[in-house]
Amino acid sequence: MSSPPSGAGSPTPELLRAVEAGAPEAVDAWFRAEHPEVYRLCFGFLAHAADAEDVAQEAMLHLLQKLAGRDAARSYRAWRTTLVLNRCRDRLRRGASRSTAEEGAALASSERVLPDPHDVAEHAEIERTLALALRSLPEREREAFVLRDLDGLATEEVARALEIGESSVRSLVTLARRRLRELLGARLAPGADA
Amino acid sequence: MSATHEPDDDAEASRELRELYRALQPPPLVDDADDADPETARAVRWMRDAWQGLEIPAARVPVAPRRVRRVARPLRFALLAAAAALLALGGAALWRALGRAPSAPSSAPRLADRPAPRDTSGVEVLAALPDRLELRSGPVRLVLLAPADDAPTNGATTNGTPTSQTHDLPTGG
């Protein structure tokens, strides 16, 4: 399997210092590098493209405002993940992005083979399937799955971000994987990714 | 005959069941999806590839924050405090030069509580505080106050935090 981490390239300390000082070029570079990462996290937690777009924009501004005051002893990535997670939880609490049982059932009952995730022409279908699959997971399982299997954090990092034990993370991730296998397994082309 | 052996058989069966139960091992919780069964690993891989290939919508890059107020505000107040101190010292010196007994600025009674001065040619310091200076010259009273917070200028910040001005960033991953 290909290596998971997507957010491996955290901004350098020099770039972060320049952003804190308000250098326009640094802010621009930081934003362009970080926005895709933040959007993907939001999409994962919210499982909804439009909500993810809104929350990602808000979260980027929030990150920029809080950057100078963050705890320097904590890694930038962990700090960013926590802030984005909290923004997404707030949005979910306000009632948006609720999943429905019908959506999950529709996904499971479809017999169409899933498109190649790299196929640009199938982008809309891939995004829709991804969102439905994520929405079929309970919130805690989804958070653990996104951080562990999609964002590629280590189990102990996920445990710290979610403030739960490592064994709980393993349980949540295992449950999420099982659900996804039941949802998608029959629709995956055999050997397509071998 | 068999009835006499039944309790022993039951006990033996229970014991074996207990041993089997105690020997049960939970299924391993694999840490990495690579170590899961092939179908699970394939499903996770599809999710990950789809997630990493998400089309990133256009975003609005915030205008770089400026930090004018953080520097300007203390400086402006320091200048004002220095001016107030000079005024207070000048007023006291003038008072002494006029041969009057100086009064403690902070404990001086307010204008309304004092009797009207007979000689109105001098300047009297009524109060010299960090944010306020009160002077009196005859019937005229002058009160200097430290300026209140200004409305932030365009593009400026409050306590150094950036504004939410943005400009568009083209779509891209």
C-alpha cells in the first residue's frame, strides 16, 4: 500500500515566523500550502463538500489569528489538527452535515464498480462516494479513521488529538475499516490496486 | 445407571467449556490497514486515494496582517505622558515663582470645592495623573486627557491580530 501521510510537509519554522510577523509573501505561501490540507481534513470530518469549504476558510483565518499565540512546545501539525477538528465539531453540533441511513443503504446496495480514484473524469462520482462512505461512519469512528488512515497520523498522535486511549483508537479504526469493507468491498474491482 | 453418571459428565463438559472460554483470544487489532485482510486493505486504499485526490475549491487568501497599532499605541501614550509631566513641572515651577505655597497635585481639592482665588494671575495644577492633567488659571480650568482608543485604520489590526480581508486564490490542489 502506498504511504499514507498527506500532511507530512509541515511549514518550516522560518516560514511560520515570517507569517507571524505578517510578511505578505509568507502568508500567501503558508495559505497555499495549508489550505488543501485543511480542506481535506474538513471534508473527512464533515463528509460534506460545501460545509468543508466553508469551515476550511474559517479555520484558515482562525489559524492565522492564533498562530502567534500557539504553544511552541506542541508540534504545529498537532495544533492545526486540533483546531480544525474543533471547528468541524462545532459545525456538526450546529446540525449541518448529518448523515442519513438512506444514504448509506444506497451506497451499499449499488452494484456499480467503483471508479479508479485517480480518474479525473470520474471526479464527481468519486467525491460523492467518498462523502457517503464517510457519512456512514459514526462521528468518533470517522474522526479516528480520517486521522489514522487518511491523514496518516500515528496511533499515539490520533489518541492525543482525540484525547482517548490508544486502544480506543485501534478499536474505532478497526470498526470503521470493517464498515467500509462492507460498504465498498463488493464494489471494488478485484486486483485493481494490486 | 446413566443417571448416576450425569453429574460427572456435566461437570466435565462445563470444565472443558470453561477452558475453551479462557483460551479464547480476541481478534488482533491491526494498527496499520496494510496488515488487515486484503478486502479491507483495498477499501481503505480506495478511500485514501480518493481523499488525497479531492479537488480543492478556490480559497480567499487573507491580506497579510499589519501590526501598526501594537507599536504606535504605547508610543503615543508615552509621548502624551511625557507632555503631561512637563506641563505639571512647568506649572509647579511657575507656582513657586509666583511665591505661592505649592499644593500636592493628587490631593488637591477639586475646583468646585475650592474658594475662588483672590489673585487670578497664576497657574495651578489641580491634578497630575497618568491619563489626566488638570490645570487652572484664574477662572479657566484646563483638563488634558489621554486619547481613547481610536477606530482601527483601514487594514490595521487590533492587538496585532489580522483583519479578515482576503483576496481570491485560484482553484488548485
